[in-house]
Amino acid sequence: MPVITEIEDLKRIYKRRVPKMFYDYCESGSWTEQTFRDNCTDFDLIRLRQRVAVDMQGRSTASTMIGEDVSMPVALAPVGMTGMQRADGEIHAARAAEKFGVPFTLSTMSICSIEDVAAHTSKPFWFQLYVMRDEDFVDRMLQRAKDAGCSALVLTLDLQILGQRHKDLKNGLSAPPKLTPSVMADLATKWGWGMDMLRTKRRDFGNIVGHAKGVSNVNSLMAWTAQQFDPQLDWEKVRRIKEKWGGKLILKGILDAEDARMALDVGADAIIVSNHGGRQLDGALSSIRMLPQIVSAVGDDVEIHVDGGIRSGQDVLKALAMGAQGTYIGRAFIYGLGAMGEAGVTRALEVIHRELDLSMALCGRKSVEGLDRDVLLVDEAFHRWASRA
């Protein structure tokens, strides 16, 4: 067992063990990848304020997200094709999250279906929905999520049209991968991944194949997906989906204060400040830069979460101190999953939890509840962005 002390350790193992196509899918953004990079590097502009001679016994990272108890305010973000990073990947990740006491969010574009994950877990998980043109399909998806006991709907708003991701296009990304000569050469070096895939029957998009009209295999799925993301999604449709769902609603993809006010107006229980991991509008500001403006606009009226660029417990601490009440990790848990399966996801959560706990203590705080900017030292360049409302 390698010594894992930081998320970067898992990333190095992940890169060795997962086919290039799926590594690139995870570790890339759209166009020039400026926003993808900024999501991480903008955290580096924020410094922490060290405090001493404070009794640090009895520390706690426990909190709540949309009223649910969590061991730390970190959820596993929805990641498409997680089951291609590791066979049955969504099941492995959901189990790890459940045991650790944090939420798991299943993507519409998952390999394992809603029913698969529900059958292999004992506590409710969250379901992320992409709005498709086929309203009947969307309605049936909502009902399936209800039947599976999902405790929240995460509605993604920033993928009405697909951003251009150069690496995915060049790799001919598909699930399962098309066996071209270059793909076969790569797979020959990833025999462990291949053996796991041979043992599972879950290789298609389980939420869609066999459920959407006319989609019975991967070929028909690709044609269906290309024309199904709904470019007419608007706030009225969001309102209707909330009514149909009838449960807790989290709106993902908010990156503007005015949109945050609209999310509040339609009755969202929480919003996620997010730019889709830098995979949609390249050139958009990082999530952490936009967080203060959105907190200033609606932070007293709706629960605010944030994703994008979180690779450590210190990143979590910084986001909480800047006003977020919850955070999400996507790539960080995928590194662990691809590296070591369920154990790797658990290790990623352990690393982040330990960093959060120790950093919080060294800042003189005993609980994540009530964290504020008093624990931060923000440099002048970041302050110009963070304070602009």
C-alpha cells in the first residue's frame, strides 16, 4: 500500500491505472482551460491566519448540508461516467461516502443506474438531473429518483449546450471506449482496469439506455444525447421541475449574483456556485472568486455551496470562511476511485478531513460552524476580485 498523504499522491496513481481517454475526461477543461486552471490557482491567493494559545480539545468538523447531518461539509459532486474510471465506480463512491458520513451525488450520465446505487447503499443519496428535451423522460427520471429514496435533486443549469472540450473530441470519448488501434495500445498498459471491466455488466449509461425512447445501445445513445440537452431551459422550467420533484432542490451552476437571486425566487433550498469544473464557459471566473459576490447577494436567504478546484482540506476551510456552507469534490474523489476503488475514495475523504481539521485548529477554531473571514489573510490582488459586488 503506497503512503498517501495528499490528493496529489492519488492523482499520480490514478494516471497510471486509468485509460488516457478517461483520465483526460477528468483532468481537462474547455477551450484553453483557463477557468479550469483558475479554479485551483485562485485558492492559492488566499492565506490563512495562524492563531496560538487556544484550547483545541474537542474539535469537530460536523455540520449540516440542506438539513442533513454530515461528518464534514463536503459532498461528492456528480461526475459523468464515473463507472468508466473504475468498474461499478458509482457504487464504490456511494459506499465510501455513506460510510464516511458525507453526501454522494449520482449523475444523470452515470454508468451505474439510480436503481443500482440504491440497491448497494442503505442511506439516501442525491441525484443530479440534466434537463432534456424529452419531458416524459425527465418526468420518469424524477419518479425513479423518488422511488430510490433520493433525498435531494441537484439540477444542473449550465449545460444547456455542451462546451467544447478539445481532449474529449480528439480522444473520441465514448463509454465503453471504441477499440481503435491507439485505444487498444493504451488499454494494453491498463490491464487491471480492463480485467475489472470484464467482470462487470455495467458498461453503458444505466440511467438512459433502456429508459429513453429509442435508446437501446451505445450507438443510439450518442445520437440521442447529441440532440437532447435542452437549450430552452429557463427559470419557468426550473420552477416546474421543482413542483414535480416536491423535495429539496439544489441548483448547480450559479456564477452570477443576479442568477443567484433568480434561484432564490424559484425556491431553491441551496445553490452551488460552480462553473462546471471549467468544462463549459472558458474565461469565466473561478468559483472561489465569485463566491463572495453571491454570498453578499443572497447569503442570508439561501444555503450556498461551492465546487471547483477543491483539492485539499485547506481549500474547504477557505471556502467555508468565505461564506459557503457546503463544498463539493469531484476530481479529488475520482483520483482516489481510479487509483484504488472504494478504498481510494475513502482515502481521499480522510486526507481532506485531516487537512481541514488540522488547519482549522491552527487557525484557532474548534468547529466548522461559524467560520468566517477572520481566519483568512487575502492578498491585494484577490481582494480586488473578492470585494467587487
